[in-house]
Amino acid sequence: MEKARPLWANPLQFVFACVSYSVGLGNVWRFPYLCQMYGGGSFLVPYIIMLIVEGMPLLYLELAVGQRMRQGSIGAWRTISPYLSGVGVASVVVSFFLSMYYNVVNAWAFWYLFHSFQDPLPWSVCPLNGNHTGYDEECEKASSTQYFWYRKTLNISPSLQENGGVQWEPALCLLLAWLVVYLCILRGTESTGKVVYFTASLPYCVLIIYLVRGLTLHGATNGLMYMFTPKGSSALSLLAFQIEQLANPKAWINAATQIFFSLGLGFGSLIAFASYNEPSNNCQKHAIIVSLINSFTSIFASIVTFSIYGFKATFNYESCLKKVSLLLTNTFELEDGFLTASNLEQVKDYLASAYPSKYSEIFPHIKNCSLESELDTAVQGTGLAFIVYTEAIKNMEVSQLWSVLYFFMLLMLGLGSMLGNTAAILTPLTDSKIISSHLPKEAISGLVCLVNCAIGMVFTMEAGNYWFDIFNDYAATLSLLLIVLVETIAVCYVYGLRRFESDLKAMTGRAVSWYWKVMWAGVSPLLIVSLFVFYLSDYILTGTLKYQAWDASQGQLVTKDYPAYALAVIGLLVASSTMCIPLVALGTFVRRRLKRGDAAPVA
């Protein structure tokens, strides 16, 4: 069976597959947000420490398990102990949930990519209202980029309770996204191994191009300075803030969480990829390389993001100043060019005291322009990817080119992650003799893609974005922490750390150092338990879970409580994966007892 198992063409192909899988959208739209929230440069301290004590050891553990057992997640954990088959089943369930909604991001990227060839970009201006007497009211209250996202792309309903119908254009994009995934996984490692060269390398090419462009944009330095010095202008206040953030437990928790999820631990994808390695492959070296590349990409993407972010904030700030200056100049017949950013507040105070009645008439139309408030707007997730970036892109020269490059990069990042997600599902299925004896690999891949695509249509409904947030927030949080905790305990205390160490030495010819053993046996499990307790207590203390709904009348997001059935779905998402572990163990125990009973001699 080992000889018949497909292999990567070379070790480099395996590294590219792991990098393509682990470096994903979270590096672009989550890490910059965390830097902004927790002290910019000071956030790198807990981040790097967590990389060393959590990221590298757990990544090495999963790669070593896959390479040693040479099976997908279910078979690998069953080999360690029949009672642990549920760990692999739980990984497959979580990967299935992830595949259901994650490819919707690729569908949105396709949608924006297709619209990027229009001149002007469709999200750069508000459409006219029905009477053609002005701009659409919802768009004027929000912004052209928000309007295009919430109304044209999602056609979002006002609440989760109003599901609406399937939007056919996003649905077609989702079909296309799944067709691309199917073509990439059709021949297993043979086709995936070639695709990962592109999905792993092309995003870096785009990021480098964007970095060069971003650093030449007006206001880019404002964003970069804000990233590294977000609070206070003096050295003393900056130092105090950074010390405060280092003492903030949430900064450490978010650093550990970011490392954990950005590497893709617990999904079974890394185990699946490593199972196609030669047994003598140096997986320790590859774990270190992949971890460092993943972290470097996060930091690199943050520099790119904040240069763009600074340009956007500066552009909005200066546009605001121009509008207020023009309004005051026309109303009070001031000399052109008299108002500047430095004297605007003083002139406003003078006009308010000298001409109170006249000033009060225009006061509702005078906005408070602040570069700091523009930079303070912390955004992550789809809001950063499809609103903040598009707002910056529309103001660039040759905006169509930058839009095409950006959404092509998002597609490559999303596709690379999807290849890993589907591998986590397909490898255990194709390893199963029962399934593979009846269906060829291509048919199994096709069925998995078809089922995921059909269920994924839920996310293209008018309320689909709310369901997307539910799956994104709850389908793979507590579940993954529990899965990886059981994995480390299983290797160290069920299979046995000494036995595992001797296996690795026999495979690779290299002894396992004390560092890895200490991390596996003690530090990493304690860290995972701490994260698990934090998330559990956070959910309990939060009380009723809430979500952000789009209010078209106000042109902004409003907070609403989840309905009872949504809370039930959240509970089901968490329970359906985590309960696999004890239920499969219990089923194995009962089945073995029954076999013993049948085999007992008759008196």
C-alpha cells in the first residue's frame, strides 16, 4: 500500500503546498487589524513568542504524524489508537464546514475581478436614483464602496430573519469558484502539486508590486507611522502604551490565536499533505520554514496594507478639509486660499462667535475633519478586503489595473487555502477501502465539490452574509482548539513521546531535540487549554450573541441579537465536530465489548 501511495514530485512541492495553504486571507485582513489594535510594533513581541512556543511545535507535530502514519487524519489517529478515530472525523467535519463557506470569498473575488475591467470602476461612484434627479439615497448616506458591497454584491437583507432569494450572479461566481477548485484537485497530488507553485508565489509578486506603489502614494507614511506608533506623539507616552499592551492579556491571546489559525492547525490538511511525503523527508526543517514564511507574510502584508490605509485616510481627510473650506469660503465670502488645515479650527471658532445665526444654519453640514479619526477606524475581514481596499483603489491612477491585481491576489490566496481544505476531506475518503473500491478518485472529488457548492448557495442569499459570519466565527474556533489539544495529548501520552521520538529518528535519521519535546508535552497543551478557557468564558460573559446588520435607511451597520434558531445553529456547529471525539471513542468501546462477548466460549 505504501508503494501505491502517490507522492509529491519533490520536497519543494510539499513546502509550496503548505505555504499556499497556511498563507491565506487571514494574513492580509486579520493580522494588520491586530497590529493596529495592540500597539503596532509592540504586538510583534507576543506574536513572535507565540510562534516559537506554539506555532512551530504544533506544526511540526502534525507534519510528523502525517509523514509517519502515511494516511489522512482519520487513518492517522486510528493507527495511534482506535479510540482516537473521532479526532480525525472531527477534523474532516470542521474542514467540511470551512469549505462550505470559505469558497464564497473566492466567488466574491471573482465578482469584483470581473467588474474591475469597467471604466470607471462601478464602486467609485453612486448610481442615480429612479427619477435621475440625484444619487441613490442609500449610497449617499453610506459610500459608493459600501453601497457596491452591501447592495450590488450581497443585496443584503435588513436582518438574519429575512432570508430572501438566491442572488444568481454571486451564485454563478460560486459555481465558477468550485469548478476551478475541482480542476485543481482532479488528479490529486499530480495536479495540486503543479497548481501550488502559482497559488504560493503569485500573491508575493502582487504584494511586492503593491508595496512599491503603496510607498509612493500620498499619505502612505501616515499609515506606516500609525501602524508602529498608534498612540501618543511623545516617546514617553509611546513607551507607556507599548508596555501597557505587552501587559494586556488579550494581546497575547490574540497573538496565540492568530498563529494557531493562520497556520491551519487541526483541520487535517497538514496531516494529509505530509502523508504524501517520502518517510525520510526532513519535516522538522519544513515546519520551521513554513512557520517563518507565514509570519513574514503577515508582517509584509501589514506594511502594504497600512501604506494603502494611510493613502485612503489622507485622501478622505483632505477631501473633508476641501469641502468644509469651500462651504465656509462661499458662505462668508472669504478670500480663496485663506483657509488652511492649520487655521481652520481657529477660523471656525471666530465665525461661530462673530456670525452666530449664519454659522448655525450651515453647522449641520460642517464635518469634523481629523486624520487621526480616519486612521482610528479599525477594520478586519471582508470590510477590509472589499470596502477599505476598494475605496483606496478607486482613488489611484489607473485604478482598473490595481483592482485587477488586488482581486487576482485574493483569488490566489483563497484558492491555495481551498486546496488544503479539500485535501483534508478527500485524503481520508480516498484512503478508505470501502469508498475508493466503489468510486474513482475523480468521482469522489467531484461529489465533495458538488455537495459543498450546493450547500454553499445558502451564502449567496440576501441573508447569506449573516450566515457567512456565523460559520466564520463559530464553525472552527473552539472545535479546533479541542482537536489540537487531543492531538498533542494523544501523541505524548497515548502513543508515547519516547516511541514517537524513536519513530521520527528511524524515519529521518535525526534525533528530536529537548525543545520540541518540552513544547509538545507541556507548554503547547497548557497554552491551548488557556485559549480554550478564554474563549469559553468570553462566550459566557458576552451573554446574548449579537451580529452586525445593514440598515439601508441609515446607510450603516447596526447591532442586533441573534434569533433563537441562529443560536441553535451555532451550538450545532460547535457540537457536531467536538462531539465526534467522545462519540466515536464510545462507539469503538461498545463495538469491542460486543466482539469480546461474541467470541466468549460457551460453557
